[in-house]
Amino acid sequence: MKKKTILMAIVIALVVLASPFAVLRIVASQNTAPKTSSSGNPIRVAAVGDSIIGACEYLDDLQSLLGDNYKVGNFGVSGSTVLLNSWEPYMDQPEFQSAKAFEPNIVVIMLGTNDDLKSLHQYNESFEHDYIELITSFQQLQSKPQIWIALPPPIFSNSTDLSPTYLVNTIIPKIHDLANKMNLPTIDVYSAFGNHAGYFKDGVHPNSQGAAIIATEVYNAINSYYNSKQTT
């Protein structure tokens, strides 16, 4: 009986630790990111993306992890694309200008899901060029932000015009390629989800559990960067 009780306790502990919310709490307790910028003002984090940013609590979770000495700005645009040859290019949206006016110290870009739409596959040769133009616009800011490119999360929906296979075989490799060309770090949000379709509301937009996963991955990237700066 005692052995069975111990085994049950271990199982419960593993389940708790596997929960994105449990991980979020553990990560928050280990916050070693810088408390303020060198100027003493809050560190400004611009979150650039599509509806995945606005459709879940990712940015609220990220703000909680980073703390009050950071200011996380939401510059997501529903339906937006990297591609300029679409009906909703991110660079044509007011939020793009607002993100630059925010003078961010950090920019986290998570785009590519809407570029996966089958009607846009014909323009895929322009994807890297247009993404580089977007990134360069932020690099030219006076604030000289540190930029991360986040791989978009998996697609589990079969009821949309999105292709999970195209995302894996075309969009994500192109993101890796341009990140290497520009010597920029990536955040592997895609792999962080594994094969957990249950972390999505509709197969595309993450639920609260999925939001916790994205926030943790982004926080870890920011934290690791500043830790490395402190040890060099």
C-alpha cells in the first residue's frame, strides 16, 4: 500500500510539472532577466504578429513573467502576412508604424501562419525577401532593438485553407534560412507544442494552455540572452 501511495504521488507530481501553467509558475520564480534598461526606463518589448497574438493570453502571460519593469506592446494584426502580395500585408498596417514608434528595445516577430494559405503559395518566392524587409525596418530604429524571430505554432485544423504540411516544409525552412542570413536568433514555438492539438481553440489559435507555452518560450529566449550578456 505504501509503495502504491508513493507511486501515485510521483505520477501526480509529473502531471503537475507537465502542465504549461505549472511550468509558467516555475519559470516566473526563476526570473533573472534585467530589471530595467540601461537608461533606467522599462524595457519595451514589441510583439509583432497576426491574430495568434491577440487571440490568446500569450502577451498577458509574458508581461507577468517579465515583470513590471518591462512594457510589452501588442502590435498584432489579425489576418496579416509577411508577404506584401496579399490582402493584408503586415507592413501596410497601422500597427507596423505603431510598433516602430514604440521604439522597442526588444522585438519578437511571429508571422507566417497566414502566408501558409493555399491562395498565397504562388508568391512563396517573395517570402524571405519581404520578411527581411520587415526585419530591416526594425533594425534601423534608433533604439537598435534585439530581434527574435519566432516560428509559428503548428496547425491542427483541417477546416481552413491552411496546410500543416506547407508550414513545415516551406514556411518554417524559409524562416530558418533568413534567420541564418541575418544572424538572428529564432524561438522554436512550433516544436514547443509537440503534437498537442488540445492546446488550441480551433486548431490554429492557442488556448490558455497554448498561450502559456508561447510566453514561456519567448521569456526563456529573452532571459537566456541577458544572462549571456551578464557573463561576458
